[in-house]
Amino acid sequence: MIRVVIADDHAVVRLGMRALLEAAPDVQVVGEANDGNEALRVCAEQSPDVVILDLSMAGMDGLTAMRALARRTSPPKMLALTMHEEADYLVPALEAGAMGYVMKSAASHDLLEAIRTVASGRVWVHPSAASLLAANLGRRASQDDVRSKYETLSDRERDVFRLLAYGHGSTDIGERLHLSPKTVDTYKRRVNEKLGVQSRADYVRLALDLGVLQKEP
């Protein structure tokens, strides 16, 4: 028997999920919560196998509750419940410790399968969200690659990179950094080789990704 706690700040949603789950022969609802704080308390009292957490609850939200549960010695398996199907919601939930992600619009179809899957120790993500996750992981891998290349730049090369991204020319950069324009061009060539950039558009895009366009040196 899979012991489940439901955490959602809408009583009607909890009622609907309870009715669905209690009709299953292998699932038992052992508690409900209307916010993250209550979910933490109920989980401490009931030690469920799985807790379903709405990400957008008033008070303590589901994401914060997940992080708190994940720090416990024997946390339950966690399922994120939300109406949003975007990587901005999916990825933080998985990073916080969720093993599954269920859309409210499809809960009646997917919830039991998701509960059984995560209870067995496997990750459950709806196919429609899996493509978003793959795309986001690919983007992050690309950003990590850029970051690792940026880390190879010397401090002076980073100064030149930032100023080039702001649109300064070699002469202006030389005056700011007390270098000759020829030396600046040498640094620029090294930056181009290390980062694989050519145009100012490349500089701006990478600088934005790296978060280095906050202030000029």
C-alpha cells in the first residue's frame, strides 16, 4: 500500500484527488495540507511514501516545502503538482527533490501512474514536459561550456571582453586599461580564440549569458 499526503491550497482539488486515489487498491491517502508548512507537519506525523505538492500554494509554496523535506533524514518521494508546463517550473522542482511533475489539467489521467512510478524510486515526467526538460538541459550544458571557456580567460582578457561587449573600440579600451591599441588587439585575438566569438553581437550574447554586463570596469 502506497501512503500518500496531498498538499494543495484548494479544497476542491484535494477532494478530487482523494476520490481518485482512494478508488485505487494500492493507494491510501493518509493526510492533507493546505500549504507548505502544514505539509511539513503532516509528513512528519504520517511518514508517507509519497507527498503531492502544489507548487503555487499560498503561504509556504510547494517548492520551498520540497527543499525542506529533502533535508530530512528519510524524506518521502515528492510529486510536483502545477498548472504550468514550462521549464521555469519543471526544472526547479526537480532540482528541489521532486521525482515527478504532474499537470493539474491531466491529473486524473496521470496521477496514479506518477505516484506508482515515484514510489518505486523512478522519475516520472509527462512526455509533453520531457521535451522541455531536454531542451533546458541542453541549454544549460551549452551555458556550462561557455562558462568553462570564460574561466580560462585571464583577468585582463576578461576586462577586454566586457569592454568589447559594451561597444568600446581598441583605442578607448587601451586608454581605460592603460594599454596600447596593439596590445588590446592582441588580447582581443586571444579572447576570440578562447571563446569562439567574432562579432560584437557574439560578445553581447555571451556577456549576457555570463551575467557580466552589470557595470563597466
